[in-house]
Amino acid sequence: MKNIVPRTFALVVIILLCEAGTAHSAGVDMKEGEWEISYETSMSMGGMSMPPSASKSTYCLTREDPVPKSEKDKECRIVKKKVTGNKVSWRMECKKAEGEGEISYRGTTYTGFFKMKMVEDGQTMTMNTKLAGKYLGPCPKGQKSGPTGETAKQVAVANEAVAKGKKQQADMEAQQRKAEAFLKSTAVPADESGACEQNGFLWTSKCDEKVGKLNLQDGEYEITVEEASRFGPNATLSEVKRKTVSLGENEPVPQDLLSGQPTETVKRGKNRITWSASRGGMKTMGGVTYRGASFEGVVRTETDAGSGGKMLQAKKVIGTRIGEAKRAVGRPVSGRDYSGRAYSAKEGGDSSTDAKKILKNPVKGIRNLFGF
């Protein structure tokens, strides 16, 4: 309730002041000038009530400009208004609220009330306000209408906060639209025709012989990483990242596309590598298309968050070669690939046999090992 009281009270103040001003041109018994308006408000919601709160504001009222344009609230409208002698009554409807009020003027004073009912987060709140106004004197020099003194300052701050809130809301909605567009347009490439299936991403002589050498130049790559996610109706777009990575035939997929997740199936072609994985409620599919000195990769992950909720994450990485690698990324004698599977060097020759040959004839062995 604390969070909505300030917004509610500000809205009521605006509407009441506008209604008071609207009545002036109808010929009620009131004196134009600066008025002090007092409010005593009590609220209740969900069986709880708040102690009455009191406040005051000052306002310059004239017949020529009875409704300050800067204080019209677009979310609310007066649907019924009646002036009988010195009494003004009205009914108001808003997007999430409705209310009615009445004011009786007596020259330099007035009394009245305002009742309002609103719905916030599925709960109904009622508000009752007692009104009292008194004439203070002429309007400040140079001013004909609108809030005065501290009230003017408070209204300026409130208007600035509303404008800032609307901008933030608009920015959030724009970001959401961008995130949704990214999620919709970012697709994992299909398996390459005739691709070779293997475990992990390490180079293998089997796939090299079947589909040929991967169309990727070893070296240092500058990459751009874009990422978006959706959970329920909310989609977010992360800040674009740029970095440099070393890639080669034995390390062809940048870590940003792997996210530490083990792979189950990897298919390597000459121009494309695709993979998939499934663990518990998480399913991942990814793929990279290679064009020699550039590449483009996508990975999408769907996670079952329970209670029917699902999370979707999509990431796209685009890279361009910028020079020689700063570290070795070529074909290893032995090691461990991204799937966590131990890699045996027997696909490229038995490591123990190679070691014996090197020890027997070091010069010849090293030349044979490195192919020169």
C-alpha cells in the first residue's frame, strides 16, 4: 500500500484542482486568486487501513484559465459533472480507478469530499478525502493560474518524475521488442550434408578424410557477441560484447558459444560444425558456419523452469580473422575435448611409438613428427 499512496494522492490532487477550476466559470460564488486547499485522506485495502493523513497545497485559480493544461491526466477523464448553485459534483473514471466528489463554495471558502476506488495488483483500495479551501489573497505577481509556492515545486518534481518514468517505460518496451526480434531471427544452422559425426570438437583424421579440412584459417579473431533471453512474457537483450580469441582446426568453436555445457552429438562438415545436448530440463542446439577468415555461430538453449515456465536463451557470435594466433591452436598429439572426453592420439598415430622413434633418432624423429 505504501508504494501506491504517493501516486494515488498526486492523481487526486490534480483531478480535484482541475474540478475546482472548472466550476469557477459556471458562476459559482467564489473569489479568484490564490487558494489554500486542505486534504484529509484515509485509505483501506485488503482488510487493512491506514491512519488518516493530512496535507495542504496552494493554487492560483482564475475564470479565464480554470484548468491548468500541464496538470491534465490522460489516464483519467470526467464522465459526469453537475453545477447546482454553488455546489459542484462530478464523477471520474481512470484506467484502474473510479471516483466521485462534491464541492460547495461560499465566496472565500469551500468544503467537500472525494471518494475513490482503485485496483492495484489484483487488490482493491478505497480512499476517502475530506476537502477544505480558503482564499489567501491575490495571485503572485505575474501569475494567473497554476500551483504556487512549494506546491509548484512539488508539481514540477512530480511532472519530471512522470516524464522520466514514461521514458524509462518506453526504453524498456523498445528493448523488449529488440530482444524478441533477436530471438525470432537467430536460428541455429542446419547440419551440413554428408557431415561426419564425432565426439567433441577436436580434429580427427576420420572426419578429415571424410569431409576434408575445415574451412577455417588458424589465427586471432575479433568477435562480436550478441545475446537475448526470455522468461515468460519478459525478454531482455544483453549489451553487445567484443573481444579477441584464438581459433584453429582443433579449437574451432569460441567458448562464448559453448557456455561450459558438455555436448552429446557433434557433426563436422567442411564449412559447418553443429552440435546438440540435453540434460535434465535443458536442451541446447548450436552451430557455426565457416568462411575461411570469418565465421558466424549461433547457440540456443531452452530450459524448463518448472510450473510450466520456460526460459529461452539465444546467442550469436560473429568473428573475423585479424592476424596470427598468439597461442597454438592446431592439432594436438593428445588432450581432452570440450565434451570432457579424454582424447587419444592414436587417431593421428600412437604417442608411445612416436616417442620411441624420437628417442632413437631425435633429429629424424622430430622432422617426421612436424612433417619437414
